Amino acid sequence: MANATEIYVVSVIFQATVIRSAFGFGEALVAVPLLALVIPVEVAAPLATLVSITVAGIIIVQDWRNVRVRSAGLLVASTFLGIPVGLLLLKTVAESLVKAILALVIIAFSWDRLASRRQVHLADDRLAGLFGFGAGVLGGAYGMNGPPLVVYGTLRRWPPEDFRATLQGYFLPASLAGMGGYWLGGFWVPAVTRHYLWCLPVVLAAVVLGRAIHRRIPGAAFIRYLHAGLIVIGTVLLIQSVAGLL
């Protein structure tokens, strides 16, 4: 029988998975901080990664035709190059300073995309390596791969279906590699598996619900929601960075 902790964990994973399934990203930014309130972060992070693998796998099976394989491959390859730099950044630069700079860049970019009529876009994948490298740096340092990928997808003007599916083509191998690191580091402990098995039924339901929500969001509104979400993420990061400096 589930206790209060398991019920809380399952409810957080359900909400985070709905967000991930509807928009293609964002569940770790929701799940890990909330889960860390009741379980150790060294359990919360691998649990979120296992859920990420599950969600990405399901969406790819459903929508593999919408995955832009070349884009996803370039992003993944350059991410692996960026991870060591992120680890070095974590050891040498103040986290609050990096988060503050990242937050301001995200907020400024998304605000400009929402308010401006001029819409800069990338016509091809020539800069995919740059964005993937940035995702690797942020992922290696702070577990925040998502923002550079979302920026790239919006600049490439991918349709919502391609955006959602292609990000899963990125997150599946990236999350598998991350889970391998947790396993090698001894962080895949029985508690992670136990929480995951409790969450699995609601993860499956949340993917279905998120897919239904995704299909009902018009293309133009989808892009606006993405940038609004990035502004929220940037604001949260800015608050965290200011709190860390005080």
C-alpha cells in the first residue's frame, strides 16, 4: 500500500509527464525540485531520468515519422562534447552567476520572440552543433539541457509535431547515457526502482493525456506557450541565482 511519500512522488511525476508529453520538454525542471522536498536529490534525479527514457521511448514509437533524425543526431553528438565542459564549469565558476546570465539570456530571447514582429529563423542545421554543445554544457553542470534545445527548435520553425518528436529523439540517447552514468556512479539504488515502478502506470496515462493536449494546441499558440514557458523557467533561475548570492 502506498504511503504519503509515494502518493506525493506519483502525483509530481504525473504532472511533470503531462507537461513533457504535451510540449516535449520541461519535466525535469518541474519534477526534480519538487521531488527533492521529500526524497534525496540523488534519488530524485535518476528517477526523473528513468521517466524521461520511458516518455521519450513511447513518443518515438508513436511519432517516429516526425523525428528529424539529422537534427537530433547533431544535437546529441555535440551534447556529449559539451558535458565535460559543463562539469568543469561546475567546479570553477559560481553557479549563481552562470544561472543569472542564463536566465537573463532566456528571458530576453523569449520576450523578443513574443513581442517582436521580426522572426529570425535558421534555414538549416548548420548551427545545431552550437546549440547541442550548449545543452551539453548546461546539462553537465546543472542538469538543464532543455532551454538551448527549445530555442533551437523555435528558430528552426519546426511544426509542433516535429518539435515534440525530435526533442524525444534527443532526450532518449541523452537520458540513456545519463542513466548509465548514475548506474556507474552507484546512484541507481533500489529506492529509485521502487519509486519508478509506483509511477509507471501514471506515466503511461500522463503520456496519453499530454498527447491529447498537444493535438489541441494550434501551431502559433504552441510557439507562444513555449516562449512563455521559457520566460517562467528563466524567472525561476533568476530567483534561484539571486537567492544564492544573498
